[in-house]
Amino acid sequence: MWSGRFPRKASSPISPEPARRALVSLGLLPAPVFTFSQAAAVLGAEEAAGGPVLERLLEYLLEASVITVAGVRTETQTVLYEIPVLVYAYAREIATSRP
């Protein structure tokens, strides 16, 4: 099971803490498969306004193997991301237990 810790990557401008917070927020999604737009909506206005910041967060989570690319909707060229079921359940539990 995922320990809740992200590796520190020298090449990444994203530190582990924002990535951890982003993953927990993604636990608020109604399903573990999501689009960039759905991630932006859940992560809030700051990340939504700064598309490159959200892109870097998602890339960081991909590199850490915490999320995967589930596919692409060919008609809209929309990338579908997926959080593994156990990681999604963990993130959802933490996200919904916050005050």
C-alpha cells in the first residue's frame, strides 16, 4: 500500500507536499478516472488558473506512479487519468475526513 510519501525528484519543480495535497484533493472526485478539467475543478482556482502548475502536479504524480494514463477520448483528444483503486480509496478517506 502507498505510504503517503513521494520521492524527492531533483528534476521536478514540484515538491512532495503540494503533490500529496493534490492527491488527497483528487480523492474528492466521484470516480478514480478523471480528466484535466475535472482535476482543475477539484484542485481549486489557483491550479485551474495556472494550467502549467496543474500539468506539473499531474506529471509529478505520473512519475511517482501514483496515477496513470487510462486512455484518450479520441473525439475530443482528452487524456483520461486514473488513480489506482486502493490509492483512490485512501485519498478519498483522508479528503472526506477533513473538517
